[in-house]
Amino acid sequence: MLVSIILGGIIGWIAGKLMHSRGGIIRNILLGIVGSAVGNYLAGAIGLGATNSVGAILIGIGGACVVILLCRWLFK
């Protein structure tokens, strides 16, 4: 559980830097965790899957970027 939170925070931080998002550590953790779930769902829907940790992190970052984009559209 603790590893997932830390990894989610790192994924959220990276996605926040890529998307130039302004948010704190809690927001980054939440976006990273939700983004990882969204990324895994979207990757599975198109037939992709992570075979190692690096792939899982990249899918999580992509999902977090999607979540950041959706949040921007919804809360403008």
C-alpha cells in the first residue's frame, strides 16, 4: 500500500511536470493513483499491457496525463 502511494506520487509528479499542472503533493498522489488505474484500463482496452515495471510506470504517466487533461476541461 505504501509503495503504491509513493509510486502514485512519483507518477503524478512526472505527469504534472509534463502537463505543466499546478498542484500540491496530495493532488499529485491522487492524480497518479487515479491516472494509473485509468491508464491500465485504457491500455487494456486497446490491447496493450505492461510486461515490466517501466511499462507500468509509463502507462500510469499516460493515464495521469489524461486525468489532468480531463480535470482541466471539467474545472475551467
